[in-house]
Amino acid sequence: MGRLRPLRTLMTALTSELGERGASPPPLSVDLHGSATGPGGLARAVWAHRELLGILARKEFHVRYRRATFGVLWAVALPVLQSLVLAVVFSKVAHIRHASHYPVFVLSGMAAWLYFAMALAGGSTSIVDGSDLSSRVYFPRILLPLVQVATNLYGLLVTVGVLVALSPVLGVGLGSGLVYLVPGVVVLVLVTAGFVLVASALHVYFRDIRYVVSAALMMWMYVTPVIYPPADTHGPLRAAILANPLTGVVELFHASTVGATVSLAAAVSVSLAWAAVLLVAGVSLHSRFDRVFADLL
Amino acid sequence: MSAAIELRGVSKQFTKYVDTPMLLTSMLRFRPGTRRDRIWAVQDLDLDVAPGESFGVIGRNGSGKSTLMTLMAGITAPSRGSVRVRGRVAPLIAVGVGFHRELTGRENVYVNGSILGLSRRQIDRRLESIVDFAEVGSFIDTPVKFYSSGMFVRLGFAVAIHAEPEVLIVDEVLAVGDMAFQVKCYDRMKELRSSGATVVMVSHALGAVRRMCERVLLLDRGRPVAVGTAEEAIAAYHDVLSASREITVGESGLRHEPDVVKIGAVEVLAADERGCWWRTGHVEAGTQVRLRVEGTAVTDLDDLVVALTVLGADGSVVYADSTAGHPFGAVGAGECFTALGSFCCRLPTGTYEVAVRVDRADLRTTLAFAAPVSFFVTGRNTVAGLADLETAFAREESGGTAVVHDPSSTAGVASGSLYLS
């Protein structure tokens, strides 16, 4: 029996660890001095609310797809439909000079682009949209934009699945190139998170960010190599494409199917540099204003 | 032991933007051209609330109560000073926060619970008890958009109370829900307190504050006016109210002639189930209310007019009436008189004040004003607006009419005994 005692002690420790109120005095749950939160305070708050991110993301997903008759099917149908329309319009109607296997080229680029566009559109307004929540209870507001970054991963997963399934049908055999999807998704999420964090913080103050973002997304797609390969471009358009943080991401997706058309290393470095700058800016904005966003809602 | 809530030199400034800041216009204009007003909602507040204490905050609308509550809940940070709260905080600023209409009750419990700081496993273990407390039964797997407003509120409160907060911050939320559930909520709050939790109650409902709170803070214009027992703070509150309302309440348009009549007590009375009349701060809509006014005449009066004005929470006149044109009777010098006004309280949920005035019978001068007395009306769930006209709904059919709902036949069934105990 004596051998069981350590086990029992461990069990007791674990059960009390699960958060039931213990005998020790409760920790400080609110400790505010002035209006700035600071990176340390934000990190502690995010850690304390780490489970909330998953729960909010799941809620968001359920809410978005539950009502639709085909439910989750819409998550598959919309991006595929949009890519097919673009592929048909640009190859048959506009007679674009394009890479080989144009439909797969468009589909792989669109997978990355649609994730970015949807996460940015939803994420930039997320703090204001969640005001019924955030004006009445505290949790780190940075979770709201991050929820958008996380929820849209499901759509990305589905589109990538469709891409992998359709590519052989459309005449592109897939091979070891698929490993490019791994860095592709990682860099995509980093770049997206950077933009979403900055835009969501700014939108609390500047309420026209909503329109600025949708206008920007509309034009942005045409300087991102989703419709035509960057090799076809020159002059200022090519410069814009090379400076575009999404070029590296989209090219990684291309590399997984039809092959990249620009220097991957250079394009990915540009993407990572953008991501780093934006993430630092986004986290600083959120750690400065976390506890006062609610005042402007 | 250190304080559960500790505020040191706390001030909170809000910026009100006259026009919404726009990125495009601010970039086009070279200098920030946004017009704005700065308002100090709370100023230089020091406060300690001990663990296990039940603390009340009262004050007029715009006195900074709500801001103080959001500061304690950590929803917003102070502009100056420091706020420290020990232990898990559950703000009941609006129950059902984060409830999404499309999600089922169960899903909402998980979302809401985790916002309040519970882990998934803790919610698993408490789910059954939450469902029991909220009395939603099999509706737990129904989207909350199909819930009645009562069920919605009950589920929200059940989650908050099961978060087992060390600090519970309660707003006016308990004004909703039926009487039986309110009793349950108050009981549960008392239980929480006896297990060592700190309860902060921010309310207009002076009756509830008086019953629940050991210590009460009165705020006015963002500054602390008084901290003391509930009775002391409420007395100070009435002083603040009468000081600020003297002109609007006495809006008779008549010249004031002091030292002729003194008004003593003004009381709002409600009946319990045995038909006894008690002084109360709470009235249930649709029940009879008595207003009792005691006065003393300093000089002989052949006749006088008693006028009453019911004011809404924002100071607007909801109702005014007087005995003008009908003789009240003579009162001799030094004699006391008591006027009774009975009315059916056909009002929606909210805080009201009743002010009393005594005029000369010729309606040329006002003789006395009384400080307004506040009372809280628990209205019917379906009623909105300024008055409860107690509409009886029926469906017209070929063979006659079928009553759908007639509030006048059901009102007053649940008596106000809760508030009179």
C-alpha cells in the first residue's frame, strides 16, 4: 500500500491543479497601472485564456456554417467555384499568356489568396464585431483577430484537399513537390496574422479600415501572382509583385503543384520580412491598447 | 489579509469623438482634425474591498458607477492610478454575454464558461448543475434563439454563478427574470459570500443594495461622496438627488413660499400577500402602490393641494397629477396631516422617483417640496416603452373571441414578498 502513496499524492495534486479553489490565496487577476498593458501583461493574459482561442474558433466555425443547407460543403464549394470561374475567364475569354496547366496554377494560388483575403476581411473588423463580448467581459482582445486566422484554416485545409484531389484530374501529377505546402502554410499564416493584428487594432480607432481593406484586397489580387505568372510581367508591375508579401506564399503553393516561376528564396525572404515587421507592430499595438479598446466600442 | 479589490488614485478619462476618426480623412488632412470631448468618468478614487465583503455602489446615471464596474472587472484600464483585484472575477454586467443565437444552450455554456475563466473539464463537471439551476431542461440542446427571455437570462446567470468567482460583480441584471428565480439568485449570491467570495453590487435598486450590502459607496460626478453603511449612503444619495432635482421637481411654475408647510416622510408602500402595507423600494408592475406623505402646517390653511410627479431614471416626467380642484380640507397651525395616494403601478421595468409637492389651493404658490423617493419596478418581460398599458390580447374567431393573454387578470399573482422579508 505504501507504494501507492506517491501516486495518490500526485492524483490529489493533479485534481487540485485542475483549478478548483485551493487553500492558497487567489492570485491577482486584475493588476492595472495606467492604461498601457505592455507585452508581458498581454502574454500573461493570453496564456491565462489559452483555451478560449480554440473555443471561440469552434464557435465561429459553427456559426458560419450551421445554417447553410449544405453546411460545411460551402467551405469547399466557394473557393473551388471562384478558382474555376477565374481559370475559365482568363484562359478562354481573356486569352492570357500563361503557364502550362493553367487551372491548377490558378487553383493553387487561389487556395492561399482566399485564405488571406477571408482572414483579413473578417479579422480586421473582429474586435469591433465582437463588441457585445468585449465591452462586457475581459479577455485579451488579440484573441478575436487570431480566431479569424485560426477558423479560416479549416477552409484552407479543404481547398488544399480539393487541390490535391483535382490536380491529377487536370493533368498535373503531384509528387515530392507537395512538401512545399508545409512552409507555404506556415508563411501564409504568419503574413496573414501580421496584417490581421495591425488592421484589427487600427480598425477600433479608424472605422473606415473596413472599406480600406476591401478596396485594398480587390486591387491587391492583381499584383499577386494568382492569375498570371510573374514571369509574364515587367516594369513597375513586376516590382510591385516582387515587393508583395504574398508573392512568396503563393509561389510556395505553386511550387507544390505546377512549379514556381520566380526565385523562391528571394520571394519567401520578402514575405518573412513583411511578416516579422507586421507581427512586431501588431503585437505592440495590441499590448499598448488591449485594455482600452473597450472604451472605443 | 490583503484586500480583494484595491483601487489607488484611480481616474478614468473617456474621449468622446464628435466625428468618427477616419484613416483616409486624417491622412488627407495633415493634422488630426477630429473633434473630441474629454470626460472624466471617475476621478481620484481610493477604495479597498475586503475578501468576503459585500459592497454596493450607488449613484445617479452618469455618476461613474458603470465605469467603476468595468475597471474592477478589468474590462478597461484606468487612465491614472492602479486597480488590483485578487481572484477570478465574474462580471454579471449583462448575463448571457457571448451567447450566440445560432448555438445551442450547451455550446453557449462552453463559450461563456471559458470566457469567465473555466477550463473545458471544469465546465464538463458543472454542466448538469448549470442546467438544473437555469431550469432549461431538455432545451439545453436547442439553439438559444428559441429560448424565452427568461430562459436566456437564467442560463447566463447560471453559468456566471457556477464559475465560482472569488469576486462577483453584479449590475442591474437581476431586474429581469421572474420572482422565484430572483430569490434563487440572491440565495446563491449569499452562498457565494458565505464561502468567502466578494460581491460588488452596482445598482439603482436601493432595496436590494440595502439587503445585500454591508458597505456602500455613493458616487456623484465620478467622485466618491460617501462610504458607509447602506443606510448612510442611501441617505446621502437622497441628499444628492434632492439637491440636483430641486428645480426640476418643483417645476410647478409657482413662487415658492417657505415656512408654511413642512413635508416629513414620503413613503412608497406595497402590499404583501396578507394585504399588509409595507414600505418598499421595489414594486411589481400591475400591483397597487400607496404613496404616503406626512406633513405639518406651520400656519392655518383652509385648504391645500398635494401634487405628485413620477420621474424616470433619466429625470423625465413619466406622470404628474394633483388634487387641484378637489378640496383636501383644512389644516390648523401646528397640525399634522397625512395624504395617501393609491395608484396601480402600470410601468415597465426600471428605476423611478416620486416627488411630492404641496401647493396653496389657489394654485398661486408652492408651499413645500419633498426630496424624491426612488423605487424600482419589476415590469413584465414583454413590455417596453414609457408605460405599461396592460393590453389584453385576444384572437377573434367566428364563435367569439379567445383570450390570448390578459395581464390584468394575472398581474400581482407573484407577490413582492421577496423584498419585504
